[in-house]
Amino acid sequence: MTKQTNNNLYIILVACVATLGGFLFGFDSGVINGTVKGIEKAFNASDLGSGFNVASMLLGCAVGAYFAGTLADRFGRKTMLIISSILFLVSAWGSGIAMASTEFIVYRIIGGLAVGAASVMAPAYIAEIAPAEYRGSLATVQQIAIIFGLFSSFLSNYFLAGLSGSAENVLWMSFETWRWMFWVELIPAATFLIALLFIPESPRFLVASQKKDRALKVLSTLYGDQQGAEKLEEIDQSLAKDHHKPTLSDLYDKTLGRIRPIVWVGLGLATFQQLVGINVVFYYGAVLWQAVGFGESDALLINVVSGGLSIGAVLVSLALVDKIGRKPILMIGSIGMSITLALVVVAFTTGSLDSENTLQLSDNMGMLALVAANLYVVFFNFSWGPVMWVMLGEMFPNQLRGSGLAVSGLAQWVANFAITLTFPIMLVSIGLAAAYSFYTVCAIISIFFVAKYVYETKGKELEQMEG
């Protein structure tokens, strides 16, 4: 293929619109963090009830990721992103207006459908419009958007709780502060919906749907007329020889009579990203730090600091992902998370329970736990946070991408649900040290998984990916 004359500014702008889905993914995931106490009071939730109220969104995420991946092969990547933006609007309003636990859970599940769809469609869309030489960097912007969304929700929660004194207190118009925490999300959700109306459909979806004239027009806008025509031919040749539309059955190799190996790699990447326990910090950060002796205001402020460090870590990953590759970054992250999680376990092991069964740490051990946990977040957001989504968006061949993302996204959110639901139960039954020991073991296992099964995708065109 001749040297590309990419319309770089246009590609970047289009990718940034898609990353608004990542921002909402992060905001919707993180906003629950500061509302847990208010929800428990409003709905009289037990530890299990609290865990389910938080984790209920993740059920929707699993369903949303699965069906967005499969339906995107029928209706398009852009269409699924538009649907997700509408669901974000419905969930943000409904979560704040809910007057009972069941109603709240329904709206959180709707939000989960949106997050699940956005989580797999945004990286897939970016991968399918970006040139290979900086595809990893653009896809990593998705993780920056996720972390910035988390950071923004933490900052918003901290600001609103500061105005009223607590998430449980009434803020404006006779509504409690935790309700306003959800309603803030209406602003970015509406922005996302409007912006999506001005971006093109994925050219690789258009080719797979035999809409080659539209695909050529998009490719010519992205890469120039000559390169666009050449890319169209490459994409067409990479699809099934009989030109059937992509389906879930493509994941099964009929010749060898087994599921394609690339599917297992995708499932492993998706699952390990959650088994290391990162979302315990995201969803329960305020509760976690109150458990080790920090007040509500301090705990919310720590979340803001953690979010800022996370953005910095992803920026470093963005600078390196297309230079040193995906696999080395995953390896560094797995090793770093294993060490820092082990230090957190050491700190928690020295603690004692007070009369209310709250863990108390010495000043030195409390500081060790705080520093190690924040370093753990930095390692995650340098590596598994962005790179897992980068790889899922690009590692599957064109014929398998929608289906591969569907099953991998489903696995990712099911693991996320299991970790989130069980943490408050583990906190009460076996304590923080034992819970974090489990996450530590999973981080150690991920080192061997990356070393043996993950292959490098840096610099490869999507048409070069093998199943």
C-alpha cells in the first residue's frame, strides 16, 4: 500500500467524540462511590443490599456489552453508541429520582446497558477508523476519558457533599445531595448524543455490510482518495470468502472443531483486568478509606487525588503504547500491581477492629496502605486499564471483532459484577487483608498469563490480525 496521507485532525476529532462514551463510562461507574451512604440510608440497605445496589449496574453492563457487540455487526458501531447515549440520559435522571431500592436498581441496570455498550463500542470504533501507527495512542485516549470521567464524578461528589455537609443531607429543591450527584451526569450525556450525530459510521462495518460506496466515502475522508480505495480492497479481502455477515459462530473454528485461540486470550485479558480488584477502589473508595480511619470528607478527597494520579499514569501509557508495545506494558503493570497489593495486605494485616468492627491502623501502616493503594492504581492505569481495551478493540480479525468483543465484554463485566458484589460481604466476613490477598494472587497469575498467551499487536493493520 502506498504511503498514507491521513486526515489526522479529522481522525482525532472523530475519535474524541467516541471517547465521550468512555467519559460517561467512567462518570457513571464512579458517581456511585460518593452516594453509597446516602443510598443505604434512603433505602435501608444491608451490606448485601448495598453491594447489590452498587453492582446492579454491572448486570446491565454485561448484557449491554454482549448485545452491543453482536448488534453492532447488524446495525453499526455508530448506531450502538447513539443508543448508549440515550440510555445514559435515562439512567442519570432515573437514578436520582428513584424513591425505592427496586426502582433505583432498574435505572442503574439501564445505566449499565449504556456503560457496557460504550465500553466495547468506543474502542472498537476508534480502532476501526485509526491508522495502525497511532491506533494504540488514540485508543488509550479512551482510558484517559474513563479516568477523567471517574475523576470528574469524584470531584463533583466532593464538591456537592461539601456544600451540604454529607451525601445524606438535603441540598437543593428538597432533594438529597446523592440525587444531585447522579443528575450532574445529564450534561455530558446530552453532549455525547449531539456530538455522535456528526461522526461517520465505521468503514469496516460498512464493508462487512456490503455498503462499499459509503465505506469508500468514509475511507477517502480519513485517508485520502487513493489510500481509501486501497484500504477498501484490503478490508474486503480480510472478511470471510463467502462474504457472509459476521456472526457469533465465526468464533468457532469448524475445521479444527474448537473455539479459536484468540477468543480465549480475549476472555483472559477481560477477566484478569477485574480479578485484580481495581473496581473495589473505584466503587468503594470512600467506604474503604473510612474503614481505615479517614473521615468522609478526607476519603472523598483521597479519591480525587487518586483520580488525578490515574490520569497521569494513562498519559504515560499513551506516550509509550505505540513505541514499546502492548505486551511489555501489561507485564510491567502485572508486576507492579502484585507488589503494591502485597504491601496493602501487609498494612491491613497489622490492623485491629474497634467496638464497631471498623479496622484501625497505626499512622505508619495507614500511610503505607494509602501510598501502596495509590501506586497500585497508578500501575493499573498505566497498563491493564488502557491496554486491555486497546487490545480488545484491535486484536480480533475484522470478521470476528464484533462477536469477539461481545463475549470478552460479557466476561469483563461478569467478573466486575462478582468482585463488586462480594467485596462488602468479604469486608464484614473475612476482612480487608484476606480480600486483598485474593486480588494479589490474581495479579501474580496475570504475570504468567501475559508472558505465555498475549501476543504483540503494535504497528499491525487490523487486516493483519489473525484468529
